[in-house]
Amino acid sequence: MSQPQQQERQQLTPAEFHQRTLRNTAIATAVACPLLVLLPPRKLDFFTAGLCITTVFSTNYLVQDYTGRSITQHITGARPPVVVSSGAQTPADEAQTRVSDAVVRAERQEALLRVPAGGREVGVNVNEAAGVAEQVEASRQQAKWALERQREEQEALDEGKGFGDIIMDQVYEVWNWGKKRDDDDDEE
């Protein structure tokens, strides 16, 4: 082993080393087990079932390691226990902050490019100002859409639906050209 690798290994606590080893093992089994199932002879026996079960468990471990929720919690919509963090934002909060920041930047640009009441230009091409105005409007619509989407998802979660149900409703809506499942029940 080289000197930096030895120093890195010495700096890891036993718990960190254990977590790292489990994660690396889960990654290896999540890749290797399906490959072993595909090798000849392809037959359904205890070995194949064991490889499939190992793949499921290792994938579940990886999902839980990365997201904090297992696959079954994702499917059923069960929420993990609330952990008070030290001010870290969730990905949804970060996305909302980015959208809000984009809207504020676009409004500032729009304010800088406005033509005064006298009708004279302030060194800005009118076509460029119109393009920026379109971008501002597009970012506003995107922010409104994101807020509406987040509100709908929160309502569905509050009603007890899981993410799987929300996704199925979205797929149904797209497949049926905008009809929601509730609209379909009224016609019959």
C-alpha cells in the first residue's frame, strides 16, 4: 500500500470503516449477482433465487444508505423518523430556493432593462429587452409550476398516498391527455 492509503485507513474510525466496507460490498453484490444469474447454465434453482434475493437486499441497503428510506418506504410512502438537522436543507427546499433566486435575478434584469417613460432607450436594444422579458416570464411560470407541483404532492402525502401512488396518478394523467383519475370516475 502507498503512504496516502495507509494514512487514510488509519484516520477512519471503526464505525466509518464498517460503513464503507458495507457500502462497497453492497455495490459489488448489486452488480455481480445479476451478472452471475445471466451466466450459463440459466436455470431456476436455489442458487439463482439466492442471487436474486442478495441483489434485492444489497440494492435496498444502497437505497437506504443514499436516501435514508428503504425501497418499501418509498413504495408505501411511509416517512422515516424525523431527525433534527443542523440547518441542512432538503433537496426540495434547495430546488425551491434555486427557483426563487432565478426569479429574483430575472426581475432585477428586467428592472435594469426597462425603457424610461420618455420613450428613449437607455443603451439597450429593444429586441434584447423583449428576449429578457420572455425569459423572466418563463422563469415566473416555472416557479409557479414548481410551487403548484410541490403543493399537490404535499396534499397527496397528507391524504396518505405514497410516492408510488403519486407517480401512478401522473402517468395516468399523461397517458389520458390530462384527465385525472377522479374525472374518469364521473363519466362512467
